[in-house]
Amino acid sequence: MYPGPSQGGPAPHPGGGPVHPGGAAPAKGRKWLIPSLLVAGSLGGVGLVMAGLLTFIAPPAEEEVYGPPIPQAAAQEQPQPAPAEQNPAGAPAEVGPGGLNVPLTAAAPTAAPPLPVVMPPEPLRSEGVSPRRISIPKIGVMAPLMSLGVDAKQKIQTPPMSRLGHAGWYKHGPVPGQQGPSVVLGHVNGNGKAGVFLRLKELVRGDKIRISRTDGYVAEFTVDGVEQTSKTSFPSKRVYGNTGEATLRLITCGGVLNQKTGHYTDNIIIYATLSATRKAS
């Protein structure tokens, strides 16, 4: 912006001499002052508009930080639907096989977990045991497992945003390899970075998941099915319901990012069953 009469000392007189202290500003100074103010005002307005747009469209710094409901709370919060509501029109009767070229949808509320791909072996003895690492070769995951409890909102905790590369095991449920549904959670992204389960939705029926344990065993699970469900209608019974085999549920965020809340609208849920066990070499 060009300097006005008060910037850079006295403005020169058109004829070359200084302005008299008591005299008016020269016509040339007035000539440049008004366009300069107009330009500054215009640029300021553009800046405000751009800042507002960026605030509206920029993704939040953090992903959803509250996990799914804990089993007990979920059972209390979600009453059984009336018979006419049990199978909404268009809802698949069973959990789908997953895959990139198959739309991920939620199964009907009454649908059971998908059937195992292979005959499951006997569950592992798991007293005093905890999981250590998770490996999913199909999507390049090799990550430490941390223990997760329950947060102040009575939801299963998720790994802290400072540990996007970690997955978390819900410690109040079965140990992976033990009879019943083990639950493992991980972020899809956060703070502009990829999370451990960024590619979880690519898994398909038949893919392998391996979890190493502190007793030296590796529990291998085979994916049975994949679904995407709204966080407002989490399929608690299907995820947490007791099973006669050792089963595994992997959960992360999915759907679209709600700009108003800063959270994703859905959950991606992987259902898997123990298919092999071995002692780590």
C-alpha cells in the first residue's frame, strides 16, 4: 500500500517543497489515499471469507474418540424392537462377505453373526494371558495391542490419538483365542494422519488376522463377514453375544465425516473366528 501523508515523513509538495505545517494535504496524497483504503478493505474482506470457508470445510483435528457402547450398557440402552421393526425393508438378512467392490451395509437387527469359514479349533486356555500384537497381512497391519477399559461416557475406550499406530483390546472381554467374542479397536485416521485400521474395510471373507499372546501362542482368525453400521444403531447383540467358539471383532470408524460434530457417522465391524493356533517359534 502506498504511504499516506502520515507515513514516511511529510509528503512532498507537487512543486518539490515540503508541505507547510498548517496547510492542507496535497491533492496528490488524497488521490492515492482513497484507492489504497479501498484495496485494503477489499483484501480484508476476502481474507475473512476465506477463513470462514476453511473453518467450515477443513476436517477436524481428531477422529471420533468414543468407542462403541460397553456390553452391559448396550443391552440396557437398546430395547428389543417390535416384530414389525425387526427386519427393516432393504436390510440384508445376514452380514455380507465384505470386499472393496461390494457395498458395505448393516444387516437386519435380528441377523446372527456370520457363519465361520472353517471348522474352528478348541479355544485356548487364557487365564492370566493378554494379547501383544496384531497382524493383518492383507492390509499391511503389524501393530502393538494396548489394553482398553471404559471411559467416563460408559463407552469402550479407544487408543489415544497420540498412538494412531496402536490397536486396543477391550480388557473386560475375552482374550483373543479364548471362548467368546474378543473386541479390538483402532483408529482409521486422526490429526491428518493414517490410523492403524485405515484399510480395515478392504477385508473380505477368508482373510487372515493373527494375534500374538503373552503365553507364546499365536491365534489365527479367519474373517467371516464385514458390515458398516450407523453409530446410532450399533448391533450390540451381534458383536457382544456369547459364542461357543473363540471369535474376534475388529471395530473402527467409517461412513462420512459429520462436519458439525467432527465425528464419523458409522462403524466398520469385522467378524472373525479362530481357525488355527500355534506356538511362536
